[in-house]
Amino acid sequence: MRRKRGPYQVQRRAVIQPSDSSYRLIPLTQGQNAKVDAEDFARLSSWNWCAHWDPHTKSFSAMCNQNGRTVYMHRVVLECRQKEKCDHRSHDTLDNRKLNLRKCSDQQNNCNRRRRKDNTSGFKGVYLRGKLWRSRIFVHGKWIQIGYFNSKIKAARAYDEAAKILHGEFAYANFASSPGG
């Protein structure tokens, strides 16, 4: 039986579900799909989700409107309270499986941010200072100097080591094989 659509509901396109039965895809607007755990699929599918482009993260998120409020899918999955934050481990904001989500503080969420778009070194926490590459990290509202290096690769690896120690599981590493990456 087909559910009657209200005035703000959008007709969804059909999605071919993956052969891996541990997760399902929920179609969104703008040709996007959200990935969710199979156990959450029925509950989340009953909502009218759409894809929202965020120019700051340059990525889509799954959201809907409930009683005049914007609701994000990842927050529903983790059952976040109003002031709680939620982080995507992999930075894939349409992967809303529990293994990719975690509750966090603002500070922890900032630790997991990628490098800034205006970064000229190509690495997070690495800056050219004279003829040397400086590596530093932001912790508890303060910059901590890691050191100066002859190459930006060495400076980036030093940042990764410090991030693993200081940011723990929320560390965003420059190199995938580095700790925290």
C-alpha cells in the first residue's frame, strides 16, 4: 500500500540496495543516498529526508523538517540530545552507520577537521616559516609548537604523531598510515 504524500513530501527514486545486508541506502534529493545500518533502515525510511549541501564542509548531509525544526539523520541515529554533537569518523557525511558516527564535544569535532582550504603546504598543521617548515597543533585553545623541519613531509609526520597523542581517536592525520589516520 502506498503512503499518501503530504504537501512537502518528495517522490523518491528507486535505489538498488547493496548485496551486503549489513547496511541499506536511503534515497535523498539531488541524486544522493544516505548509508544506514540495516537495523535503522525501516525507522529512518519513514521520514522524508533530503540532501543538504554544506558549503563549509563541501559535502552533503541528510536532513528533514519535523514540526518546523531541521533534523539531521546522523543525530537521529545516535539519539543525540539538543546540545550534544556528533562526528563522522571518515568525513563521509552521508555514511550514517553507527560505526562511522560518534558523540563528541566541539573541541573533539574540531580535532577531526581536515586541513583548511587556504592551506598552502598541503598538510594540516604545517606552515612555511622562512626557509623551514613549521609544525604546530591547536590544543585546548592554544597553539603548541611541535618544531621546525627541512621538509614539509617531516613536519607533517611530526604533526600526525602529536595529533595522535594530543587528540587521541579524534586526530585527523595527514597520512593514512600515520597514527590517528
